[in-house]
Amino acid sequence: MIPVKEALALIAQWTPRLKIIETDLMDGIDMVLAKDVYSPLNMPPFRQSAMDGYAIKWSNKENYKIIGESKAGDNRQFQLNEGEAVRIFTGAMVPKNADTVVIQEHVEEASERIRIKKMPAKGANIREEGEQILKGVKVLEKGSQVNEASIGLLAGLGLKQIKIFKPPEIGLMVTGNELQQLDEPLAPGKIYESNSLMLKVALKRNNFPKVKFYQAKDNAKETARLIKEALANNDVLLISGGISVGKYDFVQQALLSNGVKEIFYKVNQKPGKPLWFGTKGEKRIFALPGNPASSLICFYLYVLPELMRQKGWTPGLNTGRGKLDKSLKNNTGKSLFLVAQVAGGAVHILDEQNSANLLGFTRANALVHIPENMSRVKENETIEYLDLDYN
């Protein structure tokens, strides 16, 4: 059995080399850039009008003759002489020898002529070529998360594909003869299988929506067969249940028989002690406790940071600090993880602290860690917590 800090360090130490793939722009949403992105062109790519109005060669004249019209998307090249103007619209190409756009509100138009009531400064209302972005300039850095704004930016630069860190393919296995699906009446001696739904939602919430599902009975051969299949088709395998040392807990032996190397088994914490972590090549395997609250705590603490690292993200949930509203003791000699409510900087430990029951989690917005070497936390003492109200 190892301390929490050592378990976290070992998992990080065994993070595999990140894989880089090229993907279509729209498929890159919520992914992480694996390469810097440089602009292939100037933005805007030509001199643009910033306003609806009239393009002119600036002078002290008030009256101009309209010789044509330029709207967004037109590519006609006008050549202006002195005293001539082109009706122009926002986003349209400015005539090459025009140097000013007068906004329409400052102009009177009559019989193909205009009179300028208020002359702007020379150069007004024109977006120069490359004014926003110059060709060759870095626009997004490696490690940036791709969002709707970056997709819009890259599409505007004409980029159809980007290089991202490949998200891990995830398998999720549950074990146990007692597990029953939701679409059947509950039979005697059975419980509804809920851990897979809980973990799938936690994965989806953190932008890991694609998960392959496996369910094994308490049978050594079937467990080993399904683990072999899951390892062949996934980068990370999560297993819920079957990792204790009971007569019908076959997961550990099945993993070892499939060539998985055990890195550690059991962490000095409560709840969530029977956590197993191992590797096979670049594949990573987490065997989580079967009790739902324990399983979810281990997911937040150990699995999520590793998945985020493999995707190129900064790992883990956000942390916060607050003052404990009531003193508590830790006489277990273990690290305690307690569901809590945080409001106005005050941390309230909930009563429902049960590894088999998710009721406390449904009311919690924080997960408090009391280290194994801390036997008492005083009222109003500042403590750190994981923020469960992310996204």
C-alpha cells in the first residue's frame, strides 16, 4: 500500500508518449493543438472597407462624382480620378488608389453625385491588408485548446486541417454476477448496474465521449478474455469491481495473465483503497473499486488527470481554498477524501460519507483531501479542495 502522493507520481511517470494526428478542423473541437499554427495569408487579404459609405482620394473637395459600386465579394478594380467616388459597403475591396472611406451618414447623394458634409481624416475607415494578421505570424500555440473561436479563426485563414494530440481510446469494463441492466425488473440478489453510467457521464463531461463498454461475469476465463479484447482495442482501460481479494474477484489475475505489469495496488486512502494501476506497452489500466463513491473519487483523483495528460491538457480538476466551518479529526492514519459543499469561502463537510452511496456526491460541489499525516483540522483553518463544479 502506497501514499496518495506516490500513487499520483507513479501514474504521471508512466504517462505514454503523446500521439499526434491530423484531423479535419471541425473534428478538432475541444482537442489540443500539437503544433504551432502560422497564418498562411494576410488578414484581411486585401484592403477592406470598415464601413458602408464612399471610397475617395482624400482632398478638400466637397463634391464627388459616383463612378461605380463595390460590395463584399466583388473583385472589380476601380481607378479613381480626382473628384470621383465609389459607393462601397462593409467588407468590400477598396479601390487601389482610394485612401479614405467617408461613412454614408456624412454624405448627401443626388443624381450620381455626393456632397460630403463631414470629411474624415485621411485613411479613415479602411482596413489595410494584413492589418489584423500578417502572413507567417503565429496565431495559435501548441497546447492551445481548440474552441469555437479558434475554429472560426483558422477557417478564416483557409485552414481545413490541424494537428492535435490524439485523445486516448477508452474502454470501460464492469464485473459482477450481481449486476443487472436497468431495463429489467430487479431480481432477488441483484443490483442495478450504475457504475458504467456514472463513469461514462464523468468521461463525457470532461470531453471524452467515446467509450467502448464491456461487462464480465464473475468467471476467470471470461474476465481474462474480455480484458484481452479490451486491451487490443483501447489505449486506456478502466475496470470497475472485481479487484479485491475475494474468491470471485478475478480482475487482478486476469490482468497479469494478459501481460499487464502491476505498478501499484492499494493506496493509503479512505475511501478508494483497493485501486490497481498497471501498464502494457503504451496502454494504461486502472482497476477501480466497485463501490460507487470510491470508484468516482478514484476517477477524479487518478484517472482523469492521466486522461487529460494523454490528450495534451493540464491535468486534473481545478483546486480551491476555503475555511473549514467545523473542526474534524482524522484518526485513520489514511488520507481522507470527503465530499463537501463550498459557499462564500466556507467549506462544509457533508454527513453522507459512504463509499457505497452516492447520495453525498449528489449534494457536493467539492472534494476535500485531509492528508494521512494530519490528525486534526481546526475550525476556520484553511484547507484545499477539488472543485467539482467545473465546466
